[in-house]
Amino acid sequence: AKSQSARLTKVYDNYIKKKEAPTRYKVIPREPNEYDTKYWGDINVNKDLLKEGYVYCIKEIYRTESDGTFKQFYSYSLSNPCYGYYNGKNKDKVGIWKFYYPFAKKPYPKFIQNIPAYFGEHLVQGARIGVIMKSYKDALSVLSFGEDIDCFTLVAESTYPDKDKLKRFISYHDINFILLDFDLTGIRMANKLRKLYPVVV
């Protein structure tokens, strides 16, 4: 519903502007259906890789209100599916989530995130090739094509990554590539990373 999406946008904007305590979520997953299988299968990502990547098909989401209670703010519909990327818990034991709404259209957000995070770190094993990317969805697609590759996803294409994390990631591989959007933001970030890390292609 439009009113629901507008409310989600307001919640996310308030978090970014005021830097409030991160929202806590209760998430009820569902089993992937034929439409999920088709959506992810189009980029060569199967159910096993979704599971390995901690990506969940979402049935319902509840979030904390100002009084500490949980209130539902998402319920699955075929026209508005949601996929949740999970990245464990922070030091305060708050679950780190990024929710992806692939069919959302402006002004409604495609992503809702409570804590900035590098999704997919647990999948890095050390390989011949390392790829620095923006999208976790695209990273999963790249990973689906073989075992001799790792991916590092940025928190945001306009946010410089943690230097220690990225330096460590680069050291795991014989060669590292940058694969970002070919727009002004992506080009600026790619150029900055190449200057900081000349070994990156």
C-alpha cells in the first residue's frame, strides 16, 4: 500500500537524519515460491545460494515503536515482494537487516536498512579473483558462476569503505576488480579506490 511505503520512507529518513537508535525488527520468513525462483533464477541465483547468503523471502516484518512494542509494517503480496538480507547482530544484540523491495517505484524506497553493514562478508573465503561491488544481489550472481571468486559489497556507492576491511579483502586475492555503476557516483568511487589501492583494476 502507498501509505505503508510512505511511512517506511519517513522511518528511514528519520533514522538517517537524527541518528536514532537502530530499529529492531521481528522478521517472519516464508518459503520461496515460483515467482521468487524466477526472479532470482534470472540472475543465476538458486535457493541454496540464497540460504548460504542469508537472504530470506519475507512474509511479515514487525518493527519497534516509540513505546517499545512491535507493530507490523509489512505483509507479503505478489505485487510487492520483500527480500531480507541478514548480517547477524551488533554489539547491542540488534539484528542487522536490509530489506529489498525490487518492484518499489519512486518515491517509495527499494531498500530499508537499520544499520549500515557489509553484507556477504561471511562468504569471503580467499580466491584468485576479488570483486568490489555495490549490490549484494549482483554479488550473489557473480558468486554463482564459480568458486574461485570473492565479492566485497560497499555500504553505499557514495560511502568510502572501511580501509582495514577493504585492504584485508584485497590481500586475499591475486587480482581485484572494481565493478560499480557507470554513473557519476560510481565513477568517482572507482577512481578514488584506484588511487587508494593501485593494485585494484
